[in-house]
Amino acid sequence: MRFILICIVLIGVLVSPVLAHTGVGPTNSFASGIAHPLYGADHILAMLAVGLWGVLAGGRAIWVWPMSFIATMLAGFAAATLGLQIPFVEPAILLSIIILGLFVALAVKAPVWLGAAIVGFFAFFHGHVHGTEGTAGSLVPYAAGFAFATAGLHAAGIGLGLFAKGMIREGPLQNVSETETQ
């Protein structure tokens, strides 16, 4: 099962380039902020992975890691709007998809603080790129929109993770594992 997840992550990365932030379209409203994360595979894969990884870790990680991502993403956004130049933003976003996807696929265990630092590191780059594309007169509504959409994608990842855990415990996958051990 993990091998299949690793293959899916790698195929997704190879098939869809990360360049989701070139010619992004309007960045002047709450609605465009909500819409933006839903248009790029980079956003969807990374945000779902944060939620899934939080479920795999369990406990406080389920809510701490997504909240760390959103807070640090907004810090990256603010840094960019204030003119801070950061190199290698697109490669860091690509790396976030690969690393977070592998953490999920391999069920990597990490202390809550370390997971928060890892997702926060990647979130800064995701936020920074939003800040460089934002329109000066509408920064707050745009930021609120993409933060809201990001939270929704994290929640979807958490929901998928909880659903998968339920399927393993109570569903057809439980019967398979019981049969294999007999």
C-alpha cells in the first residue's frame, strides 16, 4: 500500500509542474483567494498531505500542524508584501509536495514540534509566493481567502485520513489483515 502511495506522489510531481504561480489570474478579492489554492496541484497535494500526516501522527498533530502551516503561510505572505526577496521559492514548493507526500506514504513519525517546524518551513514558501502575486489594494481579503481555502484542504486531508483509518479498523481491509495473519 505504501509503495502505491509513493508511486502516486511521484507520478503527480512528474506529470504536473509546480509552476502554479505564473499568470495566476486575479488576486484582488476574498473569492480569488479562495479559488487560487484549488487551481494548482501543488496546493492540493501539499495541503492534503499536511492533514493526512497529522492524522497518522495523531494527538495534537491533527490540529497543530495545519494551524502551523496556515500561520507560517500568512507570515510568508506578509514578508513578501513587505518586499523580502526569497530565492528558490518554486523548488521549495516542489520539495514540499515530495517530502510531505513521502512522510504520508511512509507514515513517518515525528514529534509535534518537529512536524510543526517542517510544515511551517514549507508553508513560508507557499505564503511568500502568494504575497508576491497579491494586488496592493486587496491584500487582506486575498490572504483571508487563501487561508480559508488552505484550512479547507487541510480539513479534507484530515477527513480522508480519518476515513482511511476507519476503513482499516472496521472495513474490508481489516478482514484482509486478519486473514493474512492466520
